[in-house]
Amino acid sequence: MPHSATCDTAPSPLAAYRAALAGGFQADEAQLRAAQVLDGCHAALHRHRQGAAPRGVYLWGPVGRGKTWLMDQFHASLQVPARRQHFHHFMRWVHRRLFQLGGTADPLPALARELAAEVRVLCFDELFVSDIGDAMLLGPLLQALFVEQVTVVATSNQPPGQLYAEGFNRERFLPAIAALERHMQVLAVDGGADHRRHPGAHHQRYWIAEPGRPSALESVFAQLSAGLPVADGAVNIGLRRIHSLRHSPAALWCRYADLCQQALSAFDFIALCDRFPAILLGDLPCLSAPQRAARIARGTEDGARRVAAGDRQLPALSVHDDSVRRFIALVDECYDRRVPLYLEAQVPLEQLYVEGGLTFAFRRTLSRLHEMQLARFAPRAPQKLAQP
């Protein structure tokens, strides 16, 4: 797992925030409160030697409010063993370790003890639960981590009480919510402005396709891949075989259908970002679509008649929702890893998704795509994720 080194030179979260203000950051009262709370947690961690671990911090609010930046300053300032991960990456690791611990009695407490032996602080970015498997694991795992005196700091777009809202068997997730609220200080971060949309030097990574004209991605790929070997056809990612228009050591160029309309997962996008420093995605359609009416789901044994115990209401969906979920996961991974994502679409960015069942989740995606159009979205040095 990555990001476990400690640092003895970075300023405290509040000092880092004040330095950022002096360097041109826009003042934001909600960010200041969050920096102060993180500073208190930081101080308590460095005073703490035995007994109960300091309470963690749960920062939630709309997109672009600086939650991730604040958590990263907190993590960088720690002088105790700590680990910072995107939540998707952490759950990927959890599933792999549980597979490796097969046959172990009570594997989740064992996993918590393993983590507690390595770190005192876990920092999660973008805590979001939509998968029932993750939901069922998270409650017992969080409770086991808190028993082991691990302090958790997290960012999310939702307060704990709204996580996995309307999810199937949500009552089994309620212990996770209770653990978060008991062991973490929950703080809303909403200064009213999406800081990702602040002005900056423009660096175009989004084009509208023009019928009859060559794709803008043609020249982008040629520039990124200059002097490197170029191939077309399929790319092997683990056991997956993904079609590409072209690929080189510097970039992967695919159609939207190749990545988002196939049976790929967030873990596949993690692997793509491990391998390619840039991703180009063409033939991106308008993703908006009317929501379909909700339906009743029933077991096969009571399909002929309505049975109260066997019925449940499904949320309304739209025809593109499955592919949009994959697109959201791809953007999240590219953004978190600082992998530039170059897009060519049929419609302007603001019209890409304005109707459907995922409008809340897509707000973060749109905000991140806007920041990707700025020069300050500088690619990070390539970094491989450690394998368990």
C-alpha cells in the first residue's frame, strides 16, 4: 500500500493553510475551520502515547471545496506512521488481503491488527460507498480499526448519515455510520465556491468533435508519443483485453465504448493509470438520458404474485447509467493520480451529463474535468501501487 512514509519537515495543517493564503489562495472560512480541526488532531496525535487514540476527522461537502488539499497537508505534516489512499484503492487492498487470509478465523480483526502494527493514522480520500460488498465489510472493519487505536481522517461528498443511502440491506451498514460518527469529528466544508473553477492558465484537454475533420486527439497522441514505439489493437491489463486505437509507453488512445461500455471496474482503471502516463478518450457521446420508471424486484419463487417480503423498490435509472458510472470511476482515478485525460465529445463539457440517475455523483466529475483544463493540473511522476 502506498503513501506510508512520515515527514518531519512539512508545516502543520494550519500553518500550511496560512502559507497558502500568503501565496495567493482565496480565503475561505470553511477551509479555515477545517484546518483548525485538523491542526488539533495533528497536535493530539503527536502528544498521544497510550490510552485512547485521538478522534479522527471526517470532512464532507460539495465538490471543489479543498477537502483533499487539506487532508493532504495533514498527512504530509505527520511525524507518526500514516497512510494516505483513495478509498477505492484501500478497498481493493482489503479484498485482496481477505482472499489471502482465507481460512483465518475473524479475518477483519486480523486485518485491523495488521494495519495497526504498521500505521497509527489512515487517511481516506473520497469515501463513497455504492457496492453492497464494500458496505458489508466496512462497518466491522472500521470498528476493528478503532478498537486497535487507529485514527481515521477522511474526505467525502456526503455526511456519514447519507452514505450508501437507499442501498440494498442498508440496515447492515448502520454500524459503520455509527462508528464514523462516534470516533470522528464530522465537519462540513462548504465555503460556497468550487475552487477547481478558479481562473488559471488554460491547457485544453477537451474538444468537441467536428464532423468531416480529423480527430483532435490525433495530434495530441502524436505529440505525446513522439520518438516512441506505437502500436494499435488490444492492450492486456491483467486478465482483461482492452481494445485501443493506438498506444505507446506515453499514452493510451481508446474510444468511449472501449473503456466505459465494457465490463471494466475501478480496479481496471487503477491498472491503466499504473501503466499509462496519459489517457485519450474519443467518441464520447452525450451521456444525458431520461430516467426509466422504477420497477419492483422480486425473487423467482414469487414472480407470479406480489409478496410483501419479496418486493423492494429500485431507484430510477437511465439507459447510460452503467457506462456513466465507469466514466466517473475513470475520471476519479485519473484525477487522483494526476494522469491527464484528453477527451473528444459530441457536446460541450457543461452539456455532457445534465439528466439521469447520477447527477449528484457527476457534479464531482464535472468539477474535476474543469480543473483538468488548467495548466496547474500538472502530471505527477509515475508511481506504481504497491501490491500486497
